Amino acid sequence: MSTGSIESYLAALKAGIPITEPQLRHLCSVVKSLLVEECSVTAVSSPVNVCGDIHGQFYDLLELFTTGGEIPAKSYVFMGDFVDRGHNSVETLLLLLCLKALYPAHITLLRGNHESRQITQVRELAKREARSASPTSRAPLREPPFASPPSRAPLREPPRAMIDRKEFSS
Ligand SMILES: [Mn+2]
């Protein structure tokens, strides 16, 4: 079965349509291959929009792009904590992963403390996954792209962005 294009996943997610588990696996493998090649310190040039914790607030994320401009016309650094607390952790993470897969030069995703198995197991994302009957929504927990730290990064060091030589970290 064809998984389709990542452009089609992005369009579906924006329209509130969930993607399938094979599509999700395809998306995770594409983003994982991008993230393992990134250094733990990512050099970014301004102008760039720097965004704090999204925490599962999917509709606020869509509003943020409406206000700040869409990728790739605008560039963004997200400082981590994409999941938990809000109601739409899976949708939020998948939308950001689609944008990373399609426009890697225009979006930097730093890993926050919630992008770890230890935290998501005790926070809302895990509770939602436990309630959900959909295998699609459980898959990100099993194979999160953030489970693989950048290949050249020390394991405990959080990823950082250098924006015009100024350091930003989550
Ligand atoms: Mn947070």
C-alpha cells in the first residue's frame, strides 16, 4: 500500500484528518534521518521566529503560523515541549514533523524535557494513548524521532540553537 506524500499528510493534519500508522512510520523515519545528521548545536540565521512550549495546543500552533507567517516563507525555532498538558499532543507533534520533513532548513526543533519517554509516560500524552483505541495515535510513543539523539551529541546534552551566534536552549 502506498503511503502517499508528506505534503498530503500535512494537508490532512491541517484539515483535522488523522494519518495512518504506515504514514506515521514513514514520516518518523524521514525526520529521524534528518535529526541524526544535525549537530546538538544548530546554527540558525535571523530573521527567525523563536517559539516556546506548544504543549499540545494544536489550534494555537495553527494560529501562530497565521500570525507569524507560514513555513517556508518564514523560519522558526521551536524550543521543545511540543507534547503534554494540552489536548492535541499527537496532532501538534505530527504537524511539526511534517514541516521538518518538508522544509528542514526553515524549522529547527529542539528537544524539550517532554520529548522523552520518561516524561511522556507520566504526563497527559501517555494517559491519552492509554485511552485511545487507535493504533495510529500510539505509534509516536513507540518510535519517537527524538528517541535518537543527534549522532555527534553527548547523550545528556540538550540540543541548542545558535541564532546569529547567540545561544538558545530549551
Ligand atoms: Mn514546558
